[in-house]
Amino acid sequence: MKVARSIHLDFAVPVRRSTAAGLLLCLAGIAAATVVGVEFRGALAERARLDGAVEALADQRRAPVETAGRAAAATEFAKMSLELAIPWTKLLTELEAASNDMASQVSLLHVEPDADKHVVRITAEVRSLPDALAYLERLQRSPVLRYPMLESHERRKDDPEHAVRIKIAAEWRS
């Protein structure tokens, strides 16, 4: 007969004390993590500083463009204000009255104002040069126009009636 041996089972592992090497390794890991954290914080601060510098540079580049855009808008506004300041009603009424006074001898072709100089250029056709001079004298009596002057005249050869095309420049009164 065989005798069975008894088996001793102990499920609790004996507690071992940490060794000096393990403790040293743990301290080295904590020191390395601290160094990495400090470096990371420094890198984040450097990135924030560079982002601010890039934004400031972008603002400096944007500022002249916005200033130039504002200057262009102001120039356009001033030009439109001059265009709107043209006394169209008085001017066209006076030109129509002068044409009617000439008893259908004048055909008004083109009216071009220059708002910067307060000058209006008038292109018209008349039947003869004396009619052109009479129209010019009529415009010189106008209360709306100042200094009307005949700039040029040309006899139209392609027209069967040989009309005279005249160009007159005058200042308008505000």
C-alpha cells in the first residue's frame, strides 16, 4: 500500500519587500515624466507665442489693404457725390428752351457733363454757321450756363443738307 503524500496549497503569496533597484527605477521614471511635462509646457508656450506673431503679421498685412479699400471707396463716394450734384433739371431745361427758341434749327445730339470741372460739353447740329452763332449767343444769355464757347464746327459732307456739327463747352452755375 502506498501512502499518499499530502499537498500543501497556500494561495497567499508572501509579500516581498521592494528592492533598491526597483525603487531607483521608479524614481527615474517619475523624473523623466516631469522633464517631458516641463518640455511640453514650454513647447505649448512657444507655439502660442508664434501663433500670436503670425496673427499680428497678418493684421499688419491686412491693414494697408483695408486702408486702400477704404480710400478707394471714399474716392468713389466723392465721385458719385459730384455726379449727383450736377443740376440736371436746370441744365436740360435751359438747353431745351434754347433749342425751342431757335425754331427747330438746332438738333441737340449729345450732352456730356464733367462734374470735376463744372463743365458741360454740348454737341449739336445746325443748318448753317449763322444758326450756330445764334445758338451760341442764346446760350450766352442763359442764367444756368457761364462762358459758353464754340470749341469746333464741321460741315457734314455725308449729310444731303450739309448740316454743321458744332461742339460747345460751358460752365454751369450751381
